[in-house]
Amino acid sequence: MPRTVVTTPPDNAIETEGLRKVYAGHGRRPPKVALDGITLNVPRGSFFGLLGPNGAGKSTLINVLAGLAVKTEGTARIWGFDIDRDERAARTAIGVVPQELNLDAFFTPYELLDVQAGMYGVPKHERRTAEILAAVGLADKAEAYARTLSGGMRRRLLVAKAMVHSPPVLVLDEPTAGVDIELRQQLWAYVKDLNARGTTILLTTHYLEEAEQLCDRIAIINHGRLVACDTTRNLLRRLDSKTLTIAVDRDLDAVPPPLAPLGAELRGERTIAFHYKPSSQPIGGILEAVRAAGLGIVDLTTQETDLEDIFLQLTSRKSAQGAAP
């Protein structure tokens, strides 16, 4: 087959179509479908979140893209390069930070990055080993053996290792697992800077709050199938649910009857919570009903739908059948 020649940056950094991965069964164990027809586009320059429960297929998808697992069916392209027809170009276009801390304990960070750059064919005069180590906060550990580094430092070294060949696509598979808050903030500062300078980021994480804050687009997979893919803002709008909590000016022993049809719940002698749908129940109507019930409003707060609500709604279903991206 002819090679794909990419002369201009593609609209999508990653594209998959009908991607399937089936692991063969052994003995009485039936075959396992890890990816079941995943069609997904990751726009160039995006900070893209890939979420799903344990065993949903996230790591399998990453392994297929990275050339560590062979797909059963479908197509996949990285930076416009087909992972089968243009394997070398596709692998050069992606850098993967794995979950496992797989570092050679007897190499220094400087040696590890230099060897990795050599494996990708980066000429010695083009290698940015010292620059990358400084960017991830490991300049002072350049000559220390990897085995002496803390878990957080090793995690940052994995990010540095994935960046030695300046790939346009960086995949982060649970990059902050086991990393303390300060190091996590440093890591995200570096990754956000990479993204601002044009690197496409694909992130998997179990920290949903982290994904909500960082990612502009999010895909959710469950049982190997894509159950949602949209901008973060649009996903949060899907649930159409808010909670309004109002502190009133007198004690109550029950929800006033006029407020019961509005989904009111007594949470204390002077606190009432309303669960409502913003699309069909304006907050002004709730406030008017409270005043009409003879109550004065002392304070109020609203609680927005968050990504965890959406995640649980989509992945707690017994089946992902019929879900549309």
C-alpha cells in the first residue's frame, strides 16, 4: 500500500474508525472484546480527556495507538499517519506516558532521555535533554540514578522521556496517580504549557475534577464502547440538574406545602434544598414561591452538575447499547 504523505497538519491529531480489539479465549475462558467499534476524533491542539471505569478499554485503546497491541478490526491514524501503513511515522508522532513506572533503575535521567532520543533517531545536536529535564523540574537530578528518585519525580521523568522526539501528540495514562498535590500542580503547569504551544494532549485519569478543569473535550467509554464524546461544557449540560439551597429566616419542622411540588427537601431547621431542571424551571420561580410561602431568604447557594454526575449516569447503566457519541 502507498504511504500516507501528510504535508499540512491534520484537523484531527488522532482518528479511529470502527476500532475493535478482541483477546482470544483460553480453555473455558471466552474471547474478550476490549474495544467494540470505537470511532473517535481528537482535534489537533485539544486537551482531550478519555474517561471510563476500570476495564472499560482505555489502556487497550492507548496500547493500540502506541503500537503495543494489534487491533482486530478498524483503522487508526495519528497525525494523519495510518498505524499499519505508516507505522514508523505514526509512532514518531506520538509520545506515551504509561501508568507503570517502567524506568531503568541504573540509568541517570540524563542518560535515559539521551538513549530514548537516540532510539527515535534524534541527532545529537538536536537533542534537548537538559532543556526537557529543566522543564519538568529535574535539572538538579540529571546525574542521579533513577532508582533514587521519588515516585513523583519518576512520574515527571516519564513525561520527559515521552517528549524527547518532540511529538505533536502526547498521551498521559493516569499521570498523577500517586503524585502529591505540589508535584501534580507542577506537572500540570508543564503539560498546559505544552498544550498552549500546540501539543495535542490525550489524558486518561480517575480524578474527574482534574479532567473537568483541564480538558476542553471529553470522551467516555464503557465496556469497550463509546458512550459519550462532546465538549466538556456540553457534557455538563446533559444532566440538566441543579441543587438550590436556601437559608430562611425562621425555624421549620416540615417543608411548607406550597413548596413540596417544587422538589423541596428540608435539610435543617432553617435550610431548604430544591432539586430542579434549569431548562424547565427558572430559579426565579422558586425564589418567588419561597417568598409567597411567607419565608424570608437569608442566604442561598447553587450546586452545579459536575463531571462525576455525568460519568456515573453514563457508566452505571447495565448496558451501553443505544448510546450515541
